[in-house]
Amino acid sequence: MTGTTHHHTPAHPLLLQPVAYDHADARRLTQALRQEQVALYGFADDPTTTPSSYFRAPNGLFLVALRGSAVVGCGGVRQLESGTAEIKRMYMIPAARGTGVGQASLGALEEAARQWGVRRIILETGAHNHAVLGLYTKAGYARIEPYATGRDPQINHALSKRLQDRRPSDDAQP
């Protein structure tokens, strides 16, 4: 069912698992992302050209999202210059869209960046990917000038968000 998003309660809880960027599940999902981008735009960056070191601790993280044994999404974050991080390769399989996987994955990546002392997150996404643009807008991201050279702002939208410090009461037990 193309274009339909199902909103139902999943049978299994969501697990966000850190993996190496060259892990088989990460490769499969990032290639699926690329195929969707090629279908939408006629071209896409090859995810295998992104160095695995971008997502290696202590300044990087790549997650896969699992529901039961099904791998349903992925995303990574890497620290750039002091105080800034970049989210890359966020992707949810079509069946997982609208079920909270993207929101949970984005939140986990932001929290990792916050723990590194990051105060600003940047990312790029496709201008025609309205669902993910909605996710990012709802999460507080706003359009900025392109930060990667050679990008067409009609195709690639650059977004940014300021991370707020966690208040002590955020983690306090009742």
C-alpha cells in the first residue's frame, strides 16, 4: 500500500541497538535508503562511501531499530567541530513509518550527542521526503543554509536544532 501509513500498537517493544556502520543490518538499511532516494530524485549518495569511523565511539554512534527480530530502522550521529553534531542515514522501513520508530531513533541520537556536550545538531534530508521533514519539524528542527558544498537547496534541505541542557528534574525519580 503505497502512501499509506498505519498507526497501530506494535506487538513487540522497540529496541535501539548500537552497531558498527558496516554491520550487515546497517548496510542493508542504508542501501534501502539509497534506493528510495534514487527513486525520488534520480540519484543518491552511495552510503558505502561514508567512512565507518564517522559512527565509532567516542564521537559517533550508529543505531539499528528492532521490533522483535525485525530490523525496522537505522540512523547515525557523529560529532563535528566542538558543540555540533550531524545526523546521517536515518531510515525507517515503510512498514515501520508512523509507529514511533523515527521519533525514538531521533531522540536516542540527540541524547547521545547531548551526552557528548553537543549543543547544535545539523542534518540534510530530501526536499520531497515530506514525512521525514514533518518528523524533523515536529522535533524542533528548522531550515538553515546548506552546509555541504555542491548541494542543491531545491533537492537537499539542511536543518538544524539547538539542544537544550537536561534539567535535573528530567531524570529525577518521584
